[in-house]
Amino acid sequence: MNLISFLINKPKIYRKICLILLDVFVINVSFLGSFLLFSPENNLKNIINDYIIYSFIFAFFGVVIYLITGQYKGITRYIGSTNLYFQSGRNFLLILSILIYTRINPLSDLSIKFLIVFYIILTCLGGFFRFLIRDILFLIYYDANNKLDQPRVVIYGAGKAGIKLYNALRYTNKKKVVAFIDDSKELANRKINNINIFSPDKISFLAPNIDEILLAIPSANKEKIREILQLLENFAVKVLKVPPIEDIVSGQIKIDNTIPITMEDLLGRKLIKPQYNLMRDAIKDKSVCITGAGGSIGSELVMQILKLKPKQIILYDNNELNLYTLSTKVDNLKTSIPYKFVLADATDFEYLKKIFLKYSINTVFHAAAYKHVPLVEENPQQGIYNNVFSTFYICKAAEYCGVEKVTLISTDKAVRPTNVMGASKRLAELIVMEFSKKQNDRPNKSQDNSKTIFSMVRFGNVLGSSGSVVPKFQEQIIKGESITLTHPDIVRYFMSISEAVQLVIQSSSISLGGEVFLLDMGEPILIKDIAIKLIKFSGKTLKNKDNPQGDIEIKITGLRHGEKLNEELLVDSEASSTEHHLIYKAKENVNLNYDFWEKLELLKDEIKKNNPKEIIYLLSVFVPEWKKSDYLNKNIINK
């Protein structure tokens, strides 16, 4: 052991010489064994003389062939079964070389039986010593890096991914794998490298003695993951999973870089494949502009649209950091689709016109908005101007430039709003409706091919978006802090960003003008339940009156300014189905008893005058159902 440890720290030439000497030894031992078996009739003197001559020849040919074929280039600590196959091939070349040599050399011939036995002994003995050294080296490395606090883990999944994860953890020595779990009855009670494979009903037996459960089934569907998580949430064990299989295959991330359970895993929404004919019709060969391209929704729109072969794509955002981050992602795609990053404000009408005309924009997805409820509530003037007038100027520029379609990304908070953000988005919706109405009321519109189709898509929370509650909960758990929840009964609809964006693109394809498209968000989720599940899957326990010694407490902080307990998607109309079963549409009839455009111009003037009371008043005229928060009443309206 001391010799091997000494050699490990020496230059590689020393290790190479040792391996050559080992092979010379193995060749000689193999030759001696074969020679004794096939030379019983010879006297001792002849045996010794022939053995000395042939052993030197065999060793010389063997070392030369091994050197030429790269026998000593591999790292011994990581050799596997493939090494044995290559070793067999090299030994075959050695036998062939000896056979040719003995045919042209006056020395006595060696029989074919002799050479076959020699080949078998040499291959087995050489493989044995190589694997023996590998295991010794591994034990030395393991002992040197062994940590007393090394996590004991169970790998859920004994398939290819599970075995790859086990091998990665074994060699990196990050965690100690003590068992496998697999649903397959055929694998139950079997072993992988002397580690037991158990069925899922044995988790209760394993849980008290392990620190983590690692899900190694990256190809499993969402329903299967949710089913497994429902089983695992009964145990106070940290649950992690291997990265998505596409990230592993692409080499972006290693299989042993396990990641936390996500909200998508907890929801387990059935993955609905998009209707690619609708996706294609909306994007293919179109010049597309996305405002707010650097945001969570905007950047996902970019990634999805690039797959649909647009003519070109314009990425418009006023946030330099977000746009730079997006540019790095897009540049790394090495796409052949032309793209342009535009750092500009979506309320700049003249610049919007310039961009729409310069790039002959066909389709606009308007995702730019201030959407964080408390921030906009405390800064209403800026929030209203950005959300309302970015929509107005985009619609106006699109109309002027003959853009074919404009889709506003709206929110469920626009329905009977209780905050400035929701009210401003509701007014943005009204602007889109009024532009659509204006288009439809134009004379001779049936002969006018320049008609712009305006529509909007309204949906709830998307997972992983900026300000999402789940990353906040996870960060608090990692820090060991209490989870802060605004209300124990607060519920929300959730959908993955990729699914929401695909539905947005498909809704654009079926829009005819003036529709409010609603996305099927599934069942509402109690936020408190999410927090409890995340605590359990982090290996912590909930601290409450029933368990005062728990790890993480949930603290109720009270609803924030303008925050609702429940969100809804419809204002006052009924939704009807479309050709996509997850997309519904509503025609909301808004009867105004005032000049809409005149009032909108007045709102803009009051914003320029920095008159917050009048701004709030005018917004309430546009959105009479808006229930203002106590914060607004106290700090602006009644101040």
C-alpha cells in the first residue's frame, strides 16, 4: 500500500515502468504455466533452456505490441470491462506475432494448443492484475477522501441512469450509496456491485438510516414522478433528482450534479404536446418581435420561437442585464435564424415604428411589463405608465406599420383587480380591445390586407418566473430560516413556463381579433401545501404546535398591498372552447360612457404632471371594478 501510494505521487513515467514490469511478469508466468503443461516429456535442462529463450521473445514482443497499441495510456483507477476487450485483442496480436516468428525462425515450432492455452492464461491473469490494482487504487483514494459526515443515500431507479449515478458518486466519493430502490419486480432482491435493490415498500425500513434519496429516472413522465413523490413525502428524508436527460446528453451538466425537487415535479401536470400545426402557422417564415424578451416569459418565447423557423426574430428589452443574459443563451444556440437585440423602451413610439418598419415585423408578442404586485403598488405612477402606455404605443406602432398580429401577455390579476398592477394590466387589455374594435370598424376592411389582428392571453402564475414563490421558499429552507407566507388559505393556479408559452403561440395562430384567450391552468393549489412539501423534501421537519422541535416554521405575515386570496380568469363573460382543448376564448363587451382615447390622453398628461391622486382616479374610471388597497387609500388617495 505504501509503495502504491508512493508511486501515485511520482511522475507518470514511473507508473508506466511499473506497469511494463507487471506485464513482463504476467507474460512469463503465463508462458511458464503453458510450457510446463505441454512439455512433460522434456528433461529439466531442455525445459529451462527453451523457457529462457522463448520467455524473452514473448516478453519483448508483448511489451512492443502493448506500447504501440496504447496499453499504458489509460488511467488504471478508471478501467472497466472495455479494457479487458482491448487486452484480449492485444494478446491476439501477440500470439499472431509469435506464430509468424516461429515459422520463419529455426527454433522449434510451438503447437497451436500451446498458444491457445497461453492466450487464455495471459488474458485472464492480465485482467485480474489490472482490476486488482484498480480496486487497490480506488480503496486508497476512497480512504484518503473519506469523510465521516459523508451523506448516506439511496438511489431510486436501478436502470441506466441509476447505475451511471452510482458510478459517478463512487468515483467522486461525494456520497455513500447504501441501497437502490426500483419499481421493477424483476430487480427486487437483486444486487448491483453488491448493493441491494429493494422494492418501494422497503423505504420505511431504509429511511431512518439514510440522509438523501436521489431520483435517477430522468425519462419518467410527470405523473410517475408525482406518484413517487407522494410516497416519499411520508418520510423526513431529503429528496434530490438527477438533471433533465437532455442536459446530461448535451454535456451541459453531469449526472451526479443532483438538483432539488421542482414545483413542476410536485404538480405532476400531464405534459400536453403542442399542436405543431398551430405553432408553425403562427411563426414559420414570420418576422417576429418580442418585447420584454429578457424576462422569464419573454426569454422562453424566444427559445420556443427559434425552434419554429421564423424569418428573423427581434429581441426588445430595456433591461441591459436581462438582454445581455439572453444574448449569451441565444449566441450559444448557434442558430441559423437571424436575430437582433434591441435595447430600448417599449413606451418609445418613434423607436418602435423604426424597428417595426426596418425589420418588416409580422408578429409582436408584448411581454414587457412591471408585474411585481407590492413594488408596483408602492410605485403606481411608474407601473401604470409602463404597463399601459407600452401597450398603447406598441398597438399604435403596429397599426401604423401594418403588423399582422399583436398578442398581449396579460394576467389573471387583471380580473376584478385589487392592486395597481392588475388594474394597469386591465387597462392594457382595454387598449388592445379598442384597437381591435377600431380595426373592425374601418370601412372596406375586407379589401384591406393591412388589417392588424389584436388579441391577448390571460393566465395565472408560471413556475420559475421572476418573483415566483417557490424559489423564495427553497432559499429560506436552505438558509434554515422560517418560511414566510402571506396567508394560510391563499391559493394560486400554476403552469410551467414552457407550457404557457407554447399555448400563447398557439393562441396567436387562432386569433381573429379582439379575443381574450384563457389558458387552462388546472386545479388551484394551496400555497401552504407547497411550502410543507418543500420542507419535507429538503429533509427537514415542520415546526408547529404539534412538533415544537421541528426544523422549519411557517410564519404568516399577512396579505401584501393589493394581494388576493384567490385569482380568477373571467371578468363578466363566459369562455367558449377553441380548436385547442387547453385554450378558451372570451369576447368581453365593454360599454364605455366616455371617450376612451380622450381619457387615455388625459391619463398620460397627469402622469407627466406627476399627479398621483388624479392618476389613481383616472385609472379607476377605466377600471371601475378595481378594489383599491388600504395602502393606496392611506398613502395617496386620502393623504
